[in-house]
Amino acid sequence: MSGPAALTSALGVPSSGDDVADWQHYSNAAREWLSDLPLLVRFLFGISLFSMVPTLCRRVRLPSIVGLILTGILLGPSGLHLWPDEAPVMELFAEVGKLLVLFYAGMHVDLEQFKTAKSKAIVFGLATLVLPLTAGIYAARALGYGMNASILIGSLIASHTMLGFPIVQRLGLAGRESVMVATAATVFTDVCSLLILAVCVSIHTTGFDPTALAVQVLQVVCYAIIVLVLIDKLARRLFVNSPDSLDAGLLRLLLIVTIASLLAERINLEPIVGAFLSGIAVSRALKLNQPVRQHIESLGTTLFLPAFFLAIGLNMDARSALRSVITDWQTVLALVGALVGGKFVAAWITGMVARYPTIERLNLWSLTLPQVASTIAATLVAYQALDAQGARLIDEPILNGVFLLVLLTCILGPVLTEFFCKRIVAAEAAVRPAASAVPKEG
């Protein structure tokens, strides 16, 4: 069924075969027309979306991230299928945007302040990995999957993507301790989940190889040391002691992010891990060079990040995910329950240990809900992994269930983050006037 036909069916609008054929005809004609437009005209169309969608979202009090994702779903194969199938410029911008989401998160980590919250970050990192992982394993076993596949399924929902970080950044809460704790947990869970993926795929295809696992762990440790130590020294030389222009500083910064991401990919890690670590490595240098810092943030938030969020919607198979609600409702319910429950308990326990107020615990939970970049990548790798008999590591119900999970969490997570962050800002704004009104002694 075509995108328009699926849309009319979902809305309950009766449609005849001729109506469906007409929809398909107009959809294909519109897509071909857009594909034949000059590159600059298509670029103009994309820039117009980046400008109009956030403006409309602000009017209806919806996070712009959610609006861009929904716009992508509407224009993509799951909706009207109007977006061209091949859009290399858009793909490039989206890939850079994915890296910049985690780079900004790392860039806002205050290492001195983070040292004081190190124990809390460790507690939350372990909790938000182990609890959803355990819940996912139990749910998969209850659905009849083997232990290796169950561990893999648990690892898929244990990771998360900081989709809500631009919201936190916009509201001035990026340097908050609880946000840094959530940011550290992002990389911790992603790295551990990808290591679990490598082990499970290896067991499924060729059998368990402890030597390969040891080599992978050693590579990750060496890589983290190289990025955090050497890039930190390089950044200080480039951004503190160099009097070059803003343009030169911006290009050097993008070069560092790209190199760190490519090195991560070489050792079978997601490039976003390299982007995050490079953000941490250059954070101290950029504190001393605020113009370059503001330059890279402005470029990313106006161009690359919108492209990334729009691409999420364009690449999402929303029809298959929604169809699985009916055909495989038990699988969907198990995955959603394991994710939402596991992440909530992890955030609540960490908040109790750290003595965070209730609203911060809830914000910690919302920041770790979205399942996008690493989850999709790991799911596709697991689905394509075949054993000697040609059996897949995970089957189609799990694949569709994970895509539905991505669809739900990439919308729910940012909405909750914006709501909780605004409550935090309002509470602090109410406290400041009250504190200033207290008369001083003497």
C-alpha cells in the first residue's frame, strides 16, 4: 500500500482502487518533479522547512525536534512519499548533525564539575544500562527467544540517544549536574551496548571468541585515552594560542570531530561515541575561545541539527511499526514496558542517591528515553546477521517492534524533556526573587 493509501486507511477514509491509483500517480509525479529540480532549488526547499517548522512548533507549543521528525514522516515513504529517494546533500547534513548532537553534549561537560559528580554518573550509567538490559532479557525469554538473542534484544533498549539535549541547551540547563550525569550515561550505555552487539553477533555467526572480545575492549580503552588526552592538547594549541580567524577555528573544530568519529568507526564503535569524546576533549579549550564556540553552536542548530531530525522521520518505516501494534502487540508491549520501566527506575534510584528533586529525576528519565542512532544501527546489524543455517539473530517482529519504539520515544522523549526543563527553569526563577527579598543581617 502506498504512503497516501496508508494515510487514508489510518484515518478511516474509504478509498477505491481508482483513488489509490490516483494517489500513487500524483505522489510519484510530485517526487519525480522534486528530484528533477536544480540542486539549489531543492536546497532552498530544505532550508525553508528548517525555518518554517520550528516557527509553527513554537506557536502550538510543540518541541521543534518533534515537529521536524513528524514532518519527515509525513514527507517520507511512510506518509505522502514526496521526498526524493536520493538526496545526497540532505544525507550529508544529517550525518554531520548526528555527530554534532553528541559533540555539543560533550562540549558542555564541565570536567571540574563532572569530577564532583563522578560517583553519581557511575551509578546512573550502570543503572540505566543494567535495569533495561535485564528487563529486556526477561521479556525476550518470556516471548520464546533464546538466551543469545534475548541478551541482544536487552542491549538494544539499554542504549539511548540524547535527542533532548538541544532543548536543554536552549533553556540554559546544559551545564547542570543531572544533565552531565545523563550525558555520561549516554556514551557508557552506547559503548556497552555495541560491545554486547559485537559479542552476540559473533556467537550467532561463528561462535564465541574471547580473544576478539578482549581485543575490542582494549581498542576502546586505548581510543578513549588517545582522544581525551591528545585532542585536548591539540585543541589548546589550536584554539587558545592561535590568533586565527573564526572561520579557521570552525574548520579545525569540524576536522577534529570528523577524525575522532572516523577513528571510532575503525574499531567498530558508533561515530557518535567519537563525537562525544572529542566534545569533552575540546571543552576546556573552547571555554577560553568563546567566539569559536558560539560559531559552531550557531551553525549546527540552524542547519545540521534540523537536517538530522528531519532525516530521522524520512528514514522511519512508520507504517510497518504501526502495523506491528496489531500483529505483534505482545512483542511491542514487552519492549515498551522494559524500556520505559527500566529507564524510569534507573533515573529514580539515581535521583534518590544524588538527592535530586522529583522534577530532575523525571528529566533524567526523559533524557534517556529516545532510541535513535545507535539503536537503529545495532538492530539492523543484528537483523542481517545469519548463522550457518541462514537463521537471523533477531526476527521481523523484533525489528518492527524496535522501529515502533524509536517512533514513540523520539517523540515522547523531547516532549517530556521540554516540559520538565521548563518546570525546572520556572521553579528556579521563583526561588531567586524570594531569596533576594530576604533582608540581610546587620
